[in-house]
Amino acid sequence: MDFADLKHDSFALRNVSIPGCLLGKSADLVQIDLAISGGKFVDPKQVALSINMKGAMVLPPFVDMHTHLDKGHIWPRSPNPNGTFQGAIETVGADRQARWTAEDVRARMEFSLKCAYAHGTRAIRTHLDSVPPQDDITWPVFCELRAEWAGRIALQGVCLIGCEGFSTDGPFRHTAQVVKDSGGVLGMVTYPVPDLKERLDAFFDLAAELDLPVDFHVDETLDPNVETLRMIAEAIRAAKIRTGYDQPVVVGHCCSLSTQDEARAMDTLDLVASSKMYVVSLPLCNLYLQDRQEGRTPRYRGITLVHEMKARGIPVAFASDNTRDPFYAYGDMDMLEVLREATRIGHLDHSEPDWIRSVNEIPADIGFGAPTLILGAPADMLIFKARNWNELFARPQSDRIVVRNGRQIDRTLPDYAELDVLMEKTNEPA
């Protein structure tokens, strides 16, 4: 099973296994034939050359809905001193102020994009630290990279500030205009400041004025008393009445739900369901940071209530979040790793067989256009030797084949040594 020597423009893959949910079928996996001609999927009857795939799994490319490309790969020069959430915030802040030039941000973002592309990702939404003056440094770089990577990875950008830094008559007004001019998404981190309700109302009013979707970091804590998710759900309802706001609303993390009283958490989820929000769970980063105390084994996983959300019809996606930075020391922008670990952390096995939608169809619905294997669509896909879910998740699938427009791509990952010069130039203590 290797396309390396296959030079033909038209061929059929016989007996591939595809998740039934991606084909509108109830079966777990369905064996079908896929054919490619002229870079698109075609009727297998139209091509003569065929390869018996013997049940090999085929998936559409991944969509990574929540990342931080601008933070990526600063760990070698700015590791988290104690592994805590506060340690991450302080370390990233110091590194950003001292080192985040356009050259630095571009090099690290592009490294992550190379990794994601090699692993089979076709679309990424990235949050971008946008506290002035960083907004005027990072957003132009993001726009350049989005243009350069068009056709390989579609990019969306979200501004990232803390809610205490939001106002409609301060520096954020300029940031919001930068986001608007860049075709981005309005974003903010919410936590329980005394006037959060008023800030949320004003935030949604500004989003309505600029006609922008929004994306929040929400309740990234295990404190059960932190409930800004409820406030966002209520603010959405009020904004729809007040301004008619009807853009997509995404919330990420939502960790405190996992430690709240069951009845209270379920009531919050009912509010979320009625508000038509999308939720992005970030299991790797949350597992890494939450419930970390020196000399004590963590008791909680930090993952949000994905099963209960799904049962209520709330669209749930999984995503990479941070990569080799103080918020998460590891990762490689590999969405298969994310789904594999989410399956283990969140017990997605022994559940409905359609969680694969959480890393392609559901996040794509936000604005990328869903990846698809239907006739006439671009022949973009991932091919694995694994013939079922157990085989897929048991190994890293390092030998996967990534096909874009009917052609196997070079999956050579960038060498970390590519970042050495950058790290050497910026190795002075922040």
C-alpha cells in the first residue's frame, strides 16, 4: 500500500474502510471503492487501474479548530518553570514581550504548519495573542501565511485578550478593527471579573457592529464556582434580542463543568444547547495543566463533559491547542494523536461510533467547508494500514499516506534543528 511508484492520474482503491457516519450510514465502518481521476473523486467504473486495499481505513483530512500557532515551539527557550497554569501565563507573557518579532512569530508558525500539513490537516483556526502592540506585529504575519498556505491549509485567526483588557473605547477598538480588516474572529478569555456581564454584552454588541463570529476561552479551571459559560449562554440570548446577532459562537475548554454539582452542570449544558454554541475540547493541554500541584498526583482529568454535550445535540470538536510551549510541553499538530488520546481520556470508545466527526465535519462547519469523499470533490484523504478503530488507535500511524488533489504528498516532518538559529538569536533570558 504505497503510492510512491504510482504515476497514473486515474486509479481506484478497492475495499477501503470508511466510517459510516461520514457516508450518511449507521454502520461503524463501511467497505467501499474510491476512485481518483484528474485530482477528484470519480465513479470507480470510470477507471481501469485498481489497487486492492484489503480494508485499509480512509479518512478525510483533519480540521484543527483551536490552536496557538503564535506560541508554538518557544519551550526550548522558555519552559514552564513548574508546569502550572499560572507558570504558563507568566512565562509566555515574558517571552512575548521580549522576543515576539515578526520574524520570530513567522518562523515558529510556519514550522507548525509544516507539521500539521504532513500529518494530514487541511484547515486550522489559531488564536493570536493580541494585546497591543502585539496585534500590529502578529496579524500581518498571519495574513501573509494564510495567503502563502492557501490550497494546502486554510487558516482562520482569532484575537486573544483577557476579558479585563476589553472595552469599546480603549485599545481593543483598534484590535477589533485589525481583526475585521484581516477577516478574522473576535476572541476573548472569560473569567469571573465583577462586571463580566456588562463586558460580555458590550463584546457581543461590538461583534454585531463588525459582523464577526466570536470564539471564547472559557472556564479553564477546576474551580466549580467559575461559571462564565452560563453567562456567555445568557449573553447570546440577550444579544440576539438586542441586536439580532446570529454569528457562530465557539467556546473552548469549559473545564470547571467537570467538578460542578451534577444538577448544576446539566442545567448549564441545557442553556448551552439552547444557545446553539459550538464547544471545543482540548484534552491534551487540559490534562497537562489542570490539577497540577507539586509532589501530588493529579486527581482530575480536566476534560469537559463531552458525552453529556453530545447527548444534548451540542456540536463538540477536539483540537490540538498548544504545541511545545509553556501551556503544553509536547504535541506535533497531529490531529490523529488528539483523537486517539481524547478517546482514552474521555472514554469515547464504548460510545457512538461517530466521534471522528469531531475532528473534521463538526469543526469544518464553523466556516471551512466540510472535507468530503463524495464524487466530484477534491481527492483529499488520509490512508492508514489500520483496518479498524482498534488498529488505528493502537499505533501512531507514522506510515500514513496523505493525498491531496489525488497526489501523495511528501510527509517529511520539519527537523527541530530548523529552529536552532531562531532559538540562538533569542536565547537571552526573557
